[in-house]
Amino acid sequence: MIRPCRWSVRLRLINVSVIAAVAVALLCTSLVGAGASASGLPKGKYVPYVLYAGHGIEVIASTNNWSDCSRVYISSDLRHWRNITPPLRSSLGGCLYTWASASFVSPTDGWLLANNPADVSTILRHTVNGGRTWVTEPGGETGSAGGGESIDFVNAHLGWRQQIADGSNHPFVLQRTSDGGSSWTNVVRAPLKNNGCEFLTDVFANASIGFAALPSGEVGAGVSLSTPYVWRTLDGGVHWSKMTLPRPPSLGPSVSAVYFQPAFFGRNGSLAVDYAMGSHQDLALYRSADYGLHWSFVRGRPFLMSLKGSISIHYGSPNYACNFQSTISGSAVSVDLFNLASWWIVRPGPKSDTTEVKLYKSDGYTSTTTSELPATTHGVTLKAVNNNDALVTVGSGQFSSVYSTTDGGTIWDKVVPPSEAKTGFTVPAPQPPSS
């Protein structure tokens, strides 16, 4: 049997949506023989990836490279993982849905979104007890098989989800809930041309202000994709416009920039921009105190850190609203914020030569080269938890692996979740969201 190479495309949709999936799909040309899969991995191998980290918990998933069945695990210490996979119907030779996105607002209150690779449907599950039981909430559809999805909650009541098609119809749905996912309303967007990018992941600071950009470190098919600005909405997602920030004067007007997703802690937010500077990269940090309406340099001045490693940015046609054709040659840094003023940064490198940088309260930073990680030059996505704990997904698609550290990055352990899926879950009737 020749099995279509669809799993690698869907896995890339977890955070970065359709853009990176397109790049991965271009390489998906292998034919499958008996006892093998299109990825070249042994049939039935579960490949892990990070779904979510924050609010005191970490969530990873693993997807079978042959059956598309997926499992979900939760941890509060990066050492002990508990299987919280909601019960799903299965079909002969595979599973109907694959878990693709997660959002939590506390260690116990969270949502899982899954799509069906065989049709356009998506399903949503909600837990208020850390995954011990799950409530069925209204799903939706991506518009075409192989589409992408993403979910993000601001609090226990207010959230958004994106559902995207990569087929001929190319529909895009941005939906909002104000009752914890019990009901969803379509956000009516003006025509997409020059008014935002349907392929970027949305992050909202409050009910009105949101941003769309690529998460840092995302790589598809060995090619890193970038955005030289972020899209911002001031009306809950109806209209979008490009937002750029003043460059540090020391960099000059012509240096190229990669904008990362902002992160918010209440009304306070922080945003990092990676500037390509010859043989190194300069990272500038910006701060907002009003949900992202206004931004300024940290402490009113450019706070820059230089990391070795050159990158070149190649911009796509300006006729495309998304500019999603922008690519990076070289390995851009991956950054993540774990509180308002403290960052982890990873500079990709060959085996045993990945550099970890930690920035504390904008006062200074430490730099360490680790020998614990494999080569990260073909993709590394960082999820910082606190000063000592972090996760990285190394590689992409069917070739990804997950590593964790609990000692500030000195030792990295490969995450191997329990192999047996537990099925002793019940799905109670829908209930009001937690306050």
C-alpha cells in the first residue's frame, strides 16, 4: 500500500499553520513499501512534539507515523508525565483525529483541539481537572483535509481559535468564545488582501488587541520562515495592519529584521526582534504596558545582545499581503519569555554546539554552550518554563524529538513519554467554565 505523506504536513500545523506545512509537503515524495512509512521511520513509531508550556504545566503530544493516532501528556516538573489523552473513535488502520493545538489558563483548566485528516472536521475538548475528565465542546472545520488549527485562551472565558484550509478553497475562520468554549462566533474579517495574514498564529492580549506572527524558531523542510513585522488588530480580529517598531539607532536603517510573537502577562507585554548584522544577530527587546497598544525599548533604551551566527533574509513579493514567502538562510535564534523580563534564547548549532542564553530582568545575560543536544541547525523551537526549566523540540515534522532541562540548561534529557495509552476517561456533559 502507498500511504499519502499527509502526517508530516499536519504536524507542522501545530503552531506555524499552513506556511511551513507547504515547505514540508514539497519534500514529501517518498513511496512507502511494506513495513516502512513515508518518513523512513519504523512503522508505528510515535514522534513527540511540544503542544504547550505555561501556567505551571507542560503539555506534549506524540503522533504515530503510520496510523496518525496521537497521545497527549501533561507534567508539572518535566520529569513525570501523565497520559491525559481524551477518548476518541478509531477506524480500521488508523485514528480519525490527531491532537494539534492546546491552551491552558491554569494547571487544571485547558483545551485540546484536534483535526481529522480524512475530512474537514475539528473537535474540541475541555478539562477543568488537569485532564482526568473531558467535556465535549463545539468543534468546527478547516475547510479542506490537511488544514491547520490553533487555539489560544486569554482567561477561562475568553479565547480564539483559527481553522485554516490549505486546499483549493483556502477558507480561513477566526472564531471567538466568551463562555470558555461552549459556543463560538465567527469574527468577520475584511478582505484578506493587504489586511492581515490568515496563515499566521494569532495571540490576543485582551478582547480587542491581538497580534499575528510566526512563533520563533519554526522551521519547515530545513528552511526557516520569517515575518519582517507583526500584524496587529485593535478590534478583536476584524481588521489587521502591519506594525513595525523603531530600530535601535546603532544598527542603522538598512538592517533586516525578524519579528517574533509578543507575550503578555496581564496588560504588560514584551516583544523580541532579531536583527541580521553581518556575522552575528542582534536581539532587541521591546516592552508594552497597555496590552500592546504602545511599545518602547526596555528602560527607554535599546537593550541589545549579540549572538554569533549570520542569517540572510530573503523577502517575497510585496504583492502578497502575508509576505509569507520570506525565508531565512542560516539559523535564526529561538526565543521564549517565561516572565515579563526574563528570556531563554537558543542559538542553533551543530551537535554539542547549541548555545543557551538567559536574560534576567533586562540587567544582563549568561551564555552557555551545551554538549547535551543533537544538531539543532535543522530546527529548534524553545519553550521556557522558568529560570531552570525549559523544553525544546529539535528537528521538524516526522523527524522531531523533545528534550527537557531542569537545571538551567546544563543537562538536557530526551523526553520519552509512557508508551501505553490509557483509556479510562469519561466525558461528562458540558458544564460552565471555571471562573
